Amino acid sequence: MWGAETLPKHEVHMIFLAIVKQWEHCRRKCIRAAALPNDFTKATNFQELFQVLDMKGGLWGSQKYYSAAELKRLINRVRSCNPALQLPLALIPDTGGLREKTKALCDTEKTPSAS
């Protein structure tokens, strides 16, 4: 064997529990990810869009790679009502329809809902 026979039983048990805990965490994460839209076009709000970005980890624009965190910051700046913070929509990469979806969600967000 590879040294397992030299470990005390309680240490083997602790390692086993840690592996089971990690496996359970990954399983729950996969189940949550499966319930999310898998592309930008299916997101119905910014929360879902950000979850898809987190799941993807980021994406390549035409000139560089954008991390999920960077994309979320850019999108929030595009959404901003503060003119000093607001950025143009053109700064959002068009990869996978992200720019188009951001525009659609911004338009929905700015349109007052009929009550």
C-alpha cells in the first residue's frame, strides 16, 4: 500500500469525512448549476446573468479575457444611474450575446412595471 497502514484509524476517518464533505459540496454546486440557464440569452434578470457568468468563470472578448468579476463590474457600471459612474454599453463584450442580453435587461430594469 502507499502508507495508509501507518495512519491511525481516527486520522483515516477524518480524511474520509473531509472527502465526503467536499464531494457533497461539489454535488450541490452541480445541482444548482444545472438549474441555471447555461447561456446568457436565457437569463431573465441580472442575478441569473451574474450566476451564469460565475458558472462560466469569464469569457474572451475580441481583444482580451474578462473574468466573471470584471464582467459583473462592467455590467453594473453600464446599469448605473449615476452619470459619473456609467459606462457605455459598447464596453461589454458581445461574445455569446452578452452585450445584447445586458441591453435587454437594462431596458427591462429602466421600464417601470405596470401595477
